[in-house]
Amino acid sequence: MRRLLQAVPLVLGAAVVTWILIHAAPGDPIVALAGEDGDAGYYAMMRERFGLDRPLHEQLFVYLGRLAQGDLGFSYRQNRSAASVILDQLPATLLLMVPALAIASVIGISVGTLAAARKNSALDNTARTATLLGHAVPVFWLSQVLLLLFALRFDWFPVQGRSDARADYEGFRAVLDVAHHMVLPIAALVTVYVPPIMRVTRAAVIENLDEMYIRAARARGQSRRRVLIRHALPNAMLPIVTVIGSQIGFMFAGSVLVETVFAWPGLGRLLLSAILARDFAIITAMLLMLSVTIILMNLITDLVYSLLDPRVRHGT
Amino acid sequence: MTEPLLSVEGLRTHFFVDAGVVKAVDGVGFHIRRGEVVGLVGESGCGKTVTSLSIAGLIESPGRIVEGSVRFDGTELVGASERVLNTVRGPRIAMIFQQPRASLDPVMSVGRQIGQALKSGTGMDRSARRRRAVELLDRVGISDPDRRVREYPHQLSGGMAQRVMIAIALAGEPDLLIADEPTTALDVTVQAQILELLRELQSANGMAVILITHDLGVIAEIADRAAVMYAGRIVEECSISELYDAPLHPYTLGLMESRPAASRSKSRLRVIPGSVPVPLDLPVGCSFAPRCAPRVESGLTVCTEQAPDPVSPRDGHHVRCWLHG
């Protein structure tokens, strides 16, 4: 609860900073909206309507005042509230992120644990090399390669979008269609998420395998495998949870690129188009949402800590 | 005489590290009969712990048992499969360690860790294991065992943690308990309690005990026989009374003389000159020769040329020393 209160000034600070940054950036939303050679009177009318003619600090106070009432702002471009635009796109993004993170966690934790158990083996070396590659490859490039190879060259998966625009599937068939469209973007996201999870798992499990309680557990007849799964891994979970939690915050960065390449109608693409259109309300609302998500994830991570570790639970 | 419960012969455990081969245990042999308490004494780094881990098959890479035999109740343990070893460790040979709190899994409750030791072989269900865990905690003198069984290691003091470790060790009713410096990390008053508990349980259960320690006082308290280790070898093995009254090896003599004693509390402590040889670079001949005053006095040259084999000047008293060969 105290942590929650501490988060309030943090969110406020984030809101002010993003708002100032965006208004300091060049570009005029009205020009972007109405075109470059429009009527000056029309420009002025629009500016007045959205309050853009007032001094900047006044605009900021208006923004913060509305924010305090839960109003995230108004999208000039889409002519409706920023909140409703974002809520419309959120499910599509979650549809990619949740499975991608789940798959990446399972792969990262299991491969990391195995690599730790067989330190310096062929499996470990392969996993570590793959991790380095996964780290080094830019996700937009990887997305395009996946797209070129598996969608265009082999034609196994659809190229872009969330569903087939030409077919009009219903029921289960529609679900399958969406799932088919999800494969490539999720594969790209998984490639980005796995390396940090795997690396942290490997390091934490190796560290715990050296602990004395591992030897003591072996001394009471626990097999190597049981010791790994029942003792080393649970003790390694804290750093693993931390890295997964922190990734959720950074996911948007990856999703902007992946969603753009695969024309996925999610938040990432929305953010990109909002930036191009100088749609201030959408940009600030999304960045604000992002900082709130990161702060929330930290809180949730702390909660999971106390579930996993009795020492945290008992506050020692 | 019946076959000993445990006989270790010519055991060599070496560690293959970048700098070379560390011969942590280099030709250790001894045996233990059922119900016997043997003290394994020596300075830090002489190979006591590696010996005990070798017996239990718990040597991890880069270490390896390169030679020798560990026969336990008719079964050869060196080279035995993990499956066999997993049935021996715990129910037949149990171990307790120097750092009791670090030897307990911090995120698993005390009861579950005792339960693990009960699980192998007994076929008890969960609630039966829980009941037995409470009984065992009670047996090792932990008050309020119903509550303690649900607690986690960080809620225990060092002495209590060692009692829990002993409860885990007792769970399988082992024939042999290896206690590796079980009291070193504890307060003096707690040390005495733990030793008392070990002695009491040992005589009640009739299990054999290998007590590893650098503390000769501890050995005197509970051991029947003692084996003195130096630089990876057992240099002397004899009964406790002979260890105190008539030690033969110059190293053992040095150890006995370097004990602080109340009667001569004002005089300076005697020390053994020099230090334990680096295990990477053991001297040729007897490892103790460079520090051995009696050797210099006697003028023996063989000490620095050839390692002595064990000899038995008295019945049941073995010593590796040219002065007695």
C-alpha cells in the first residue's frame, strides 16, 4: 500500500515529462490533420477548438486537470477520446504479448535450467550462442526475414494483419484463422523475450547449485534431477521473476516494430501512427499507460516475491 | 571379527584444476564397525571433508575418485550408479554439515525437508510423513515441534538448524552418520548440547558415526577411535586412550601439545612449526617431513625420499612414520 502511494508522484512526473517532450518536438497536429496548404482561418479555428492557441503552460495545466479526473485527452485525428482509442487496440496487442511472454518464459526457464545443469556441455554452448544471437538481432529485421521466408517464400503463414480480410470465417474457423496470423509475430516476439529469461535462469540456477543445501539434499538421497527442480530452480525464481516482470514494461518497444512489420492492429502500430500524426493525446496517454504498467509490474513482482520466498514474506 | 560396516581402502580423490592436480585425498584407508564412533581429526584442508564426500559419492567435477574402494555393508560404492547411491545416501548413510543453516533449503519448510528424507523407501503418505517429522523434531529436542515443522530455515537459530539437520539424518534410521564439523559454527554452549544429543542418539540407535573435526576435545567427548589426517593421508589411527596417552606420529604429538590446557594457561601455546603443504605441490617422501622436529633429531634421511607405509607397533594402532618403521 505504501508502495502504491509512492507511485503517485512517479506517475505525475512521467505525465509531465512526456507531455513537455512531445510539445517540444517539432510538428503541428493541425497541419498534419488538415494538410499543408490549408486556409489560415481554418487552422486558427481548429487551434481554438482544441485549446492549442493558449500558452503552453496553460495547456499543461488543463491537461493535468483533466488527467486528475481520469480524462486522458482527446484524439484530434480520430475525433474521439484517447482512452477509447487505446482500449480498442489493447486486446490485439495482448493477444500477441500474453502468449509470446508465456511461451518465452517456458522456453527460457526450461532451457536455462537444463543449460545450468549441464554447464559447458554442447547443449549449454548452443543455448548460450543462440541467446547471444537473439540479443544481437534487431527485431524489425528478424520480423521481416520471418515474413519473407515463411510467408512469402514458403507461403506457410499469412503475410500481414490479424485475420484474412477476404474470407468471412465464423466460430472455430475464425479462431484458427487469427491463430494462423499470430504465429509469425509471436515467433518474432519470443525470439526477443527468451534470451534475457534464459540467461538469468542459467546464471541463477548455477549459483544455487553451488549452495550447501544442494549438497545436503543430495546427501539425503535426492537425485540430481529432483535437486535441480525442487531446490535449485525454486531458489532461482526471484531473479527470473524480476526479469520477466521488467520485460513486460519494455514489451511495447518490441511490439511497435513487430506490429508495424506485420500490420497488426495493436497498440504498437497505434503509437507509431500517433507520433507521425502529432496526435498528442494518444502519445501522452500511451506513454503514461506505459509508465503505469512498469510501476504496476514492479508492485506485482514484489507480491510474487513474497509468494515465492518465505524470507520476503516474513520481512527478514 | 565380523565384516566392518564401512571399509575405505586406498582412496584417492583428486581435483583436476587449471593449475594442476590437487591430491586432496591421497591414499586414505580405515574401517568402522557397526555402532562405532570414529573421529577424523586434522587441520583445515587436510582432506577430511573430501574423504567424507567421497564415501557418500558426492564429489563433483572437477574432483574425481581416481582410485580406491569404499565398501559399505557389502556394497562397493566407488563407481556405483547414481540409482544405487541415491538409495544408500539418506536411509543408510546420512550426513550433517558444518553450516547447518546454509545446509537447509531456504524456501522449503522444515517439515517438507524432513519429509524428503522419509520419502525414499518408506512409502509413507503425506500426513504420516508430517506426523513422523514432528516426532523427529521432538526427538532431537526442538520445543513446540508442531509449530516448527511449518517454519522455514531463516526462522531457526544455528543450533536449532543443526538439530533439524540431525532430525533429517535420523529420518532414514541410518547405519552410519557422517558428521562434518557439526559444532564448529555454533556457540560453545550450543556445541556441548549438540554433542550431547549426538552421543545420546548414537547410543540409543546404535548407529556408527564418523565425526570429522579439528577439535581434539570434541573427539575425546564421544569417539571410540581416532584417525589423524595430514595432507590427504591418515597418519595415525588408534583408540582414544592411546591418542591421549601414547601418540606415536610426530604430527599427532604436535597437535596434542598445541592444545590449550587449563593447567598451563599462563605458558605460551606450543605450535607446530611451518604450515600445511600446498596440495598442488606435496613434498616427496613423508608430507610432514619438512615440519618434523624428531626427524631432524634422529637424522633419518629416508623421510624426504620415500613416503612411509602404515605400520602397527601396537595392536590396533597404525602409524605412517619412519621413526616407528
